[in-house]
Amino acid sequence: MHANPALSAQRHAADCLGVSERTLHRWRSAGHLKPGEHYRRKFPNPNSPLLYHLERCEDAMNRACATPWQSLEIAPDRKRSHPRHH
């Protein structure tokens, strides 16, 4: 049985995509990367390492980054949420 050259281990995928492993996790959680399409488990076990399809992940990143900034969630203004005491 030969390994699928299109699939990469998480650390290698993060390096190739220019992001951190934590970013890959956030993108999975946000639904930008979908199981079976962008990644899968190496073995059918919940603790098995993840393998990523680099080309599909890059396409998903490009689509997400092409979203107009006006439609993205805006972080709350820290000055308003934490008033200073004089």
C-alpha cells in the first residue's frame, strides 16, 4: 500500500501553507476546512493524526481570504470594553 502523495501530516501541511498548526485547528473549528474534503484521520480512530490535502486547503484559504473585510467579524474596541480609572 502506497501513501497518498497529495496528503501531508499536520506539521508539514502547516509549513507548506505558511500557517501554524493552531491556525489549521481554528480553520477546522470555523468550518473553513471540512473533514473528508480538506483533511482526514490517518486511521479510523479519534486520536489518529490528521492528514491534509494541500491543494484543497490552499483553495479554501484563498476563498476565505478573498472575503471582503467588511463582512468579517469586528473585534470589540478594548478602550470601550475596559474603561480606565483615573
